[in-house]
Amino acid sequence: MNKELPLIPYPQYAAVHDGIFNIPGRSIPFLSDSFYEKDKPVSCSILNAAGLACFPSVEKSFSESIEIRSEQTSGPYSLENPESYSLEITTGKITVTASSVAGAFYGVQTLRQLVMTYENALPCLFIYDKPAYEWRGFLLDTSRSFYSVDFIKKIIDISAFHKMNRFHWHLTDDQGWRLPVPEYPLLTKTGSKRWDRNMPAREPAETETRREYYTDDEITSVVQYAAERHITIVPEVELPGHASALLAAYPEFGCTGGPYKVESCWGIFPDVLCAGNDAIFDIYNAIFDTLTRLFPGKWIHIGGDECLADRWKTCPKCQARIKKGELDNTAQLQSWVTEKMAALVLAHGRIPIGWDEVLDNTEKKPLPESVIVQSWRGTEGGKKAAELKHNVIMSPQTMCYMNLQNYDSIEEPGRLGFITAKKAYSYSPVPENLSAEYAPYILGGEGALWSEELPSSRVAEYLLFPRFSALAECLWLPEEKKDFLRFVHNWDDHKKRLTEMHVLYYDGKLE
Ligand SMILES: [Zn+2]
């Protein structure tokens, strides 16, 4: 037996011992319930979420059993980190130990991978494990391509399988508004509809009738599904740019008054929210009300990327705002809007997150301290933000964007270049040139799938893997414990597991 285990992400510490635990099918008798949520035992639901059936056992009535134990330990195998766990397999017993339900959940996810690979005969072993980073996320763009709730849940389950803990749900953009806001019904009625040039086979009549936004019930079911997998959803609503869908629905929020259209092409568009119109805060207040009602997580992402100032330059209201707000120039209007919107998010009891452009032109209106910066234009924005003591999520497009090709070949789907699995695996969230004192501000990282040209969820999966798996390991393991050759070796077993989960993956060269 190979002494290295076929796990992705690889655990922080693993030792394989002699002996085998015989597991009857994928159904395990379990001993005692240590973990409760809302007074209900959760051991079985943790096992069920990992595809393992279980049934309560009276001690010693079965020769093999599993126990999920709650324990606070310190020392070399400290379980103080709520996401840490230990997993011990002996010939008669599997023991998962953790200090919180999240840790127990990750221990069982490791067991899930072992059961999928070893089937009925698990090797005896001891694993101690904990994440290197607290923010391990993945962004799915559901605006450029509208994905089904089933696909979103599939991605969430796959995320949990890789011990990721954030799902960043990109809900609005120029090409479609996917979030129903009761006070502003046209956002979805008008803003979700476009003639999609990627689907020429679809008849205009079908576009008229097909719903391309998520209902409250669907969103609630996704939130619940994610919570059961210890994943927090971070909803994103773009502002002040990438606003075409909103403006098509409510043209009064643009500088020119429209008319505007829900874009069917890709790019950066000049029509953005009018920074001189106070009513933009009314509509976003209602949008944040909706987000707060539907998403219990701590964070709301307010976009902030790629906002052109063209319209602001010639808009009398925007120019009046510059004078009234004592700003030096038109470009600073974005920092003025960001400050107000961030305050609105905070007033809703949530923490705002913005793309790294929120740091630009902030001479007069510094970025509010509470805003978490997500660095996508390389690592410089993240470095600058950390040095200003903002918390940071690192998503440099050259490492973390999975809509790029898996390999430099005209045969491969994807756009805007390529990132091999080897390059993806070399990613480290903390920029090399960041001094150690600011490193704690780097919360972790996120992969992203921008869905221009990706109407098929199967092609989306193909682009994600193996780079999603590589990223998960980069966010779970500290740099010194990463090993690309081990990852390549384990990828062979991981592919079989992904196949069992009906996930499509790229199977070509990794470097
Ligand atoms: Zn304006």
C-alpha cells in the first residue's frame, strides 16, 4: 500500500499504519452523538452529506463502528481551530475528533474520499488536519450565463468535498439581474432578459417565457444546502459599474436617462449608476434589505470593478456632486459612492467586500476600514490593502480565474489565455513582497469562473477541474507542505471520485 494517501486537499499530517478497517458497504454504525445543532444530533447528517448512510449502534454490538467525538485539545494536535479535526482508523473503529461541527464535517469529508477510493477496506491511519487559510472560496458568475439551482448545489457539494467554505454568488452584471427585489420588480422582469448570442438555437419565444432569475425559495434552498456543508454564501451585487441590467429596468438611475439594454455582448460598458442621483441609495437599500433577508452570512459583496467615468464627466448631476462633495475630480466619484454604499451595508449588519478598484482615487474619501478588498488585478491591490490594514481576499486573475483554458491549445475551451494545473498549484495567497507583519490581513483566496461563453455547465466543470482541486489544496495547506508531484499522483484517484460524482474534468497535460 502506498504510504501517501490519495487525498485532495492533502492533510497537514498523515500516517498510515498496518491493518484494515472493513466497512460494510457505505453504511456505518455510529456510536453516541457528541455534536448538536439546535438540540438535534448532527452526526448522521454529517455522514449523510458525505454520501455515507449510518445508523445508531449500541456500544460493542458491532465489531466495526464510527464515533464522532467532541473534544477540546491543545498541544501538537490542537483542535482549537474550529475547522481542525483528527481522524483515526483502527481495525475496529473510526474516530473523528473535533472541537466544532465544522471540524467534524471536514474529518468526515476526508473519510468520504477514502471510502470512495478504498471502498470496503480502509487502511488504518491517523490524520491530523487544519486549514492554512480561513477564507477558501469560489466565485460562480450566474449573470453572463444563468445556471440552474441543481448545478449551483453540485458546485457547493464539490466545494465541501474540497473543504472550501465560501461560495461567492455573482448575482448581477451587465448581462442579467438574477435577484428578485420586491420593491423593484423590473430588476428581474426586465433585467434578467436578454437575447443570448451564445444560444442561437433558442427561439425568441422561449426567451420570453423562460425564467432567468432565482426565486426566494430557490435561494433559500441553496443557502440551506450550503449551510449543511459548512459553506457561507457571499452574495454579490455589482455597483456602480456593470449596471446595464439594472439600468435597463430603471433608466432613471443612469446619467443620461436611457434607454438602456441588458447587454448581450461582453466588455466594459460606459453606462453606470449616476453618482449625482441620491435615489441610487434607495434602490440599493432595498437590494441590501433583500440580501439580508435571504442570506444569513456576514458579508455582502458590492462589486466596484471596471467602472468607467465617461458619463459622469458630462452629467450635470455628477459634476454638481463633485463640487458639493468637495472632490478634486470625476474619478473620485467612485470612492464617494463606495463610502456611502459601504455604510449602507454596515447599517444592514453586514461586512462589505469590494474588488480592488475600490482603493483607487481614494485621496479625498479613504476606503472605509471595514471594507474587505478582493484583489483580482494581480496581487498589488491586495498588498496595498493589507498594508492599509484592510482584510484581503486574493483572487489574482493570472492564477485563480478558471475560465481561462486548461492548456494552450486551440482545441481547448476557455478564453483570455491559459493557466495550467501546475501554475494553478503554484499559487500562494500571501504575496511574496508583502512584509510578514501584514500577512495576517490576507484571509485567503478565491477561485472564479466568469461565465462569458459558458452557457453549458458541463463545459464549466471541464474548465474547473483539476484547477479547482489545485486551488483547494493551496488554500488548505501551508506553502511548505505543498507537493505538486504528490498532487499529480493523487489526481488519478481524484478523477475517479469526480467521475463518481458525475463531474466532468479536463484530462490532458497538467504542465
Ligand atoms: Zn450622473
